[in-house]
Amino acid sequence: MIRNHEYLETRPNTLCDAEGARKGYRRVGRGPGSTKGKTCGRGHNGQKSRPGTGKMNVSFIGGQNPLNKRLPKKGFNARPNQKPLEKTNVHNLLYFIRKGRLDASKPITMKDMFEAGVFTEITYGVKILGRGAELIEQLDTPLHLEITDASQSVIDAVKAKGGSITSVYHTKTTLRRYLQPHLYLLPEAKIPMPKPRQMHKLETFKNKGLEVRHPPAPWFEDYKAGKQKDLEEFDSREKNDGEKTLPKYPADRSPGVSLHKPKYEKEEIQRNIKYNIPH
């Protein structure tokens, strides 16, 4: 070990950095001879010469109204509750079937597509779009898909070939457990009951012609039964002239509605009312 041009034997008490490896910091405010005296290198006055100013924002322009507040806001349409689906077309799906990565003789699930490389990531579900739907007729076997959603043209083409499309309900957590079970100690998880908004969305899938698979929701069956009962009761109550007994909202404003109704004279109210105030 060499220190101050003197060779020392290497011992724990003689270990030190090489000469010039560490540079000492400059002490400010110690007179004009140190080159950092008086104002300590901060100049004269000004915002940045004061302590505690911190780092200002890039858009800061001296305390006046900044540019991002002066310009109008237009075009923002944030949807925090939106759950985008991973989308692919039919011709891309058939490409993986022809390559042998997907077996068309068995039901093709979202896990099969994920493992085959059709999607690198599936967060909320899968939707099949209709480009190349006419190529489904060239397949030897009918397609059976278990996905989240599909276009109407895809549904019609698959059913015409004798296949089926099932909409399988998953949450974000259960879908991740289903696709990547190796990440969890207990890969199997119970799928919760759909929420009311999601339940109405699944009903629209049924109207499109999809087979829907989801956990039972007893409250929704009671809601549908009660709604049907109210409609039947509404249809059973009619007047002689065919009008419903329940009021019509909003009120009918078409001409001639109140033509044969009796007219009532309105009581005239004096505009100037004098009050007898005792003095």
C-alpha cells in the first residue's frame, strides 16, 4: 500500500483509497477566496436563489396561467369500467388450425389459443371477428369455440357448418388462473356470480345466438319473473276503449288528444293584492 509516496505494508489499518480517487466537496459561504463565498454560487435574488424552492415543473412559466389550462379540453372520453377484449379474425384462427397448433376436432378454448400463440396476453377475454368467415365452409369438421364474444357473421357461419360458440364467463382473476395455473399454488378458483351489469350483457349474447355459460344467479331469475308478472298484469288491466289504466309517461302531446275532454275554467287571481295592515 502506497500512501503519501510512502510504501506501507498491507494491513487492515493501512487500507485506503488510491490517491485522487475521492474528491472532497467544496464548502460554500466561507469567504470570497473560496470562489463560493457570499451568495454561494446562487447569484443575486431570484426564485432559484432562495432555499426550499425545489425542482419546478417543465411547464412552469412564472406564475401566470399555464398553457395547459388556457387551451380548451376536447376529445377526452375515459371509460374506467371498460374491459377490452383481445380480438382476432377468423382467417388468423384458421391459419393456426392448418399449421396444426390448434385441433379443430376438439372444442377450442381460450387456453388453447393462448398456448398456441394466437394471443400473447389475455386480460378480460377473447372476441372473434368476421374477416375470413366464408373460409369456415372449407373445413372438414365443424368448429366448437369456447370464448367470450364473437361477431354475428362468425356465429352464423359456424352454425351453418354445424358447430357452436359458447360464451364462457370469467373475471380477470379467474381467467388468469385458468390460463396460467403454474403461477398459483391452488390453480382452481370458484368463479363468482356475475354482477347485474354483466348479467344484462350476457343476456345480449344470448340474443345474438351464443350459448352462455356462467354461475347461476338466482336474483336475476327472480327479477325476470317479477318483470314478466308486471307485464302480464299491465296487459290484463284495460278500459272499455282499449286504453291502459296506468298513466302514460311522458304525457302525450300529439294534436287532438284533449279534444273531447271537459274544460275547466281557471279562477282568476288578482295581480295587485292589498293587505290591511293595522297602524
